[in-house]
Amino acid sequence: MNIQPYEAMAKLDLPEDERRELHNRAEALLKTFSALESVDTDDVTPLTTPLEVENVLREDTAAKLITREALLANAPEQYDGYFQVPKTLD
């Protein structure tokens, strides 16, 4: 593994001994995970989570709980069935 392109992407300028140490660590990490390449995953269904999760939310149904008039009853100012607020931008 040539570490120099990655060093440039991270905008690092490492001394040669640190570059060599980083190279050795990266190689060891890749060697550790290379064992996974031999695992047969052809008939394995991909998981999004290892937990068996079920949606526990209620069904989303539309319901009219309050009328527009009741909502606007306590509004300090209203215009044409909407809240009227002070102008904030010029």
C-alpha cells in the first residue's frame, strides 16, 4: 500500500519514519480483515440491523381536531383566516 496519495488527500506532510509506521499499521489492518474475503455470503440476506425491530407507531390517519376559527380565536391579529404577524424583512 502506498500511503503517499492518502497523505496528500489529508494534507499531511509526514516524515519518512512516520509514513513507514502508518504504512505498517494499515497493512496489518488490511491483513486482519482479509480473512473476511474467504467467507461465503452468497445465500445470506443483508441486514439493516441485527435486532428484530417492529414499527410500533400508530397508523397515520388524518383527523380534524380543531377548527380554524377555534385556532384563531386567541390570535392577537388575523387576516383572511390566517395569523397575522409583524413584518420581519424589508
